[in-house]
Amino acid sequence: MKLVFAIVNNEDGNIVMRELNKAGFSVTKMASTGGFLRVGNTTLLVGTEEEDVQKVIDVIRKFSAKRKQIVFTPEPYIGIAGDMSSYPEEIETGGATIFVIDVEKFEKV
């Protein structure tokens, strides 16, 4: 048995969970916060047999959209004449970070 951890954008969390359920997978949803942008994420946990791991990943990939986002630098820089201000930067967010780990034992009580 395998445990799939998928960290997805909050905007995608509900649809990914719904589509995993439609595909026959049970999902546990947890709120989490990212380190770089310090924004909310959704962490999904899916326990599945090894032969179904790729199906889980395929659903997550299909419904986790990457998007461009404008953010302001987390730390100000010193500009002309000592002006301290943040500047906008376009970055890519979304998608998913997926971890697959072995499960030594599983019990549902």
C-alpha cells in the first residue's frame, strides 16, 4: 500500500478532491501553509494500492492548474536615493507537489 501526499493550491483543492472521489479514491483534506509565499494550500492524503498510484497522480495533475501571479518581494531593496520599497515580480504558482511513501501497516477501525 502507498500513501500519496499532494500539496495543491487552495483554489484547486476542492476540485482535485472531488475528482479523486469520482475516480473511486478516498481522500483526507488538511489545510497547510506554504513557506515561500506564506499562503494557504490544501494537502490531500490518499491511501491506495501501488498499482493505482499513477491514476491518483494523473487526476491531481489534470486538476491542479499552474498560474501566473504578481507578488511583491518579501524584503525591500534600497533603490535610488535610499528609497526602500518592494517591487512586483511575476511568479508561477499552483500545480502540485506530490510525495508517495510506503505504508507499513493500514487498519481501519
